[in-house]
Amino acid sequence: MALADYINNKPVIETNRLIIRKMVSSDIPVLREWMPDKSIYTYWGKGPSKAERNPELLFEKEEKPTKSFHLGIAEKNSGKVVGDIWVYLIENDRMAQIAIRLSKDIHGKGYGTESLSAMTSFCFDHTELQRLWTEVDVRNIASCRMLEKCGYTKEGLIRQGKMVNTWCDYYIYGILSTDKRA
Ligand SMILES: CC(C)(COP(=O)(O)OP(=O)(O)OC[C@H]1O[C@@H](n2cnc3c(N)ncnc32)[C@H](O)[C@@H]1OP(=O)(O)O)[C@@H](O)C(=O)NCCC(=O)NCCS
């Protein structure tokens, strides 16, 4: 299927332990447990928004069809949505940015690597996207390591390019559809 085919029909991506899927209003109680947690926003570039502090607001308006993917990451065992992942700012159906965050409770269990790797493969195997990239605060060791494990290349360093309380340095990481993946 092409990227355009997913506008109204968001994908469901399954891994060993996780299901990456559209979030629904029945996920609200679980989202309330972790989405407002300020500690996951340390390197995010901004703190939790009003909707992230009150996840019910995410479902108030009917979602407009968009080519970007914003999906929940649910544990198969518990069914709980423990994180979310975006593919956004898609340019010419060819390249896009990617971002992921997970509940603090489940950091370090390999879920980040598992879901980023699956989403990356989905984009390259099932859509026209040829390049995915992201910006990562240089202090965000877990994110850098996760990206490298998924086959992303550290392409550059932007010095004092982002304001997170103070001016911060960040890396650009990118992967092409032709690159070796994890
Ligand atoms: C970035 C994030 C998604 C990583 O998810 P995760 O499930 O904890 O990561 P994984 O368990 O897959 O670990 C990936 C690697 O990072 C390492 N790592 C994880 N947390 C770490 C930490 N706090 N310090 C150093 N290394 C760490 C792991 O050991 C693993 O490397 P290894 O296999 O060589 O041991 C998660 O930390 C997060 O949600 N952070 C807050 C939001 C955020 O910053 N998102 C990224 C924005 S670019």
C-alpha cells in the first residue's frame, strides 16, 4: 500500500511484545497515568501540553485525516498503551521525522528499540518513504543508543540549536530505506 492509503486507515503493527495501533478513548485512564509525567519531557524540547496533561482532550475533536502517523504503543500482555510514536512532517511522500516516548515505568526493557525498529521497517516496507530522521538532545543517551541499535546514523551535531531551559546541542540522526536495519 502507498502512504496515501493510510490516511483514513491507520496501520496496526505487531512486534513480539507490542502492538502499535491507533489510540482510542478507552485508553484515556492509562494515558493519564504516564502522559503528564514531566520526567519524560526532560529532552523533549517542551513540557507536557494541556492535552498531554488531560489526555481526554486528545479525543474531544474528531481526528482529521492526515498522512502522518501518531499511534499508541500497547503491551500485548496487559493491553495498556505505554507509549506513543509519530511519523510526521512528511515531505513529498519521501521523507519524514520520527519521534517516540514511553512511560517511565517501562524504560530500559527494550520497548523503545522494538517499536522504533518496527515503525521504521513499516515505513520503508509499506510506504514510499525513503528517509526518516530525528533531532536528539546530546544528553539523551537512551534515545541515541536506541536509534543506533535500530540502524540510524548520527549525521550531524547542531550546536546550541534548541532552547530547553537553556540553549542545547542536539544531534541529527537519519536512516535511508537502503541502509542496513537492525
Ligand atoms: C528514548 C526512549 C524511547 C528509549 O526507550 P527504552 O525502551 O527505555 O529504550 P531501550 O530499552 O530500547 O534501550 C535502548 C538502549 O539504550 C540504553 N538505555 C536505556 N536507558 C538508558 C539510560 N537512562 N542511560 C543510558 N542508556 C540507556 C539501553 O541499555 C539500550 O542499550 P543496550 O541494549 O546497549 O543496553 C525512552 O527513554 C523515553 O521515552 N524517553 C523519554 C522521551 C524521549 O526522550 N524520547 C526521545 C526523543 S528523541
